[in-house]
Amino acid sequence: MTGELFRSIDEKDLQGFVSLLAQDCVFRFGNQPAVTGVNAIQDYVAGFFESIASLSHVIVASWDIPGGVVCHGHVSYTRHDGSILTVPFANILKLSPAGISDYRIFADTSQLY
């Protein structure tokens, strides 16, 4: 599941990404306010994708836990000017039969913009 998730993100495949989410998913990126619901998450992530040229994740480790997945690695963001920021990240995903129901991203992107 994480392979498909990160592939959709790294390809900036918005439809592929949101297809993995439960309709009432709660999404929180770092210290930003939580966004709830697939439509709101789609709008949020579309704006994020537009704000960068590209991104690429390297998963270092992933653990299946009851009801979810925890993973960590490094993500490289390519800015529109071609410069790159690479930072460590950790994600916590709560899973339901309908898809990802809670998606938490922990990464320091304060130097991205």
C-alpha cells in the first residue's frame, strides 16, 4: 500500500492519491491545520503540487501496525527554480476498509519556500 501511495505522490498523480483515501479522511501536513474529507484534501494537495516542480520519496523503513502503517525516510522537493531541499519525514497512516482514514505527515518543510 505504501508503494502505491508514494508512487502516486511522487508522480503528482492527484487522482491516484485521493483514490487511496476514505471519504472522511483527516489529513495533516506538519503543523498546518488538519483538512477533512477527500474533496478538501484534493484541493489542498493540488495546491501543494503546484507550489513545487517535483518531489521524490525514499522509504527507509515501514511498519505495519494494528489498524495502520508507520513509515519514515527522506523526501526531496525540487523548487520551481531547480533547487532541491531534502528532509527526513515520518508518516502515520490509520487504515479503514474504505482506505486511509487518518494521514499524518511529520517533516520540517520550513525551508521549502
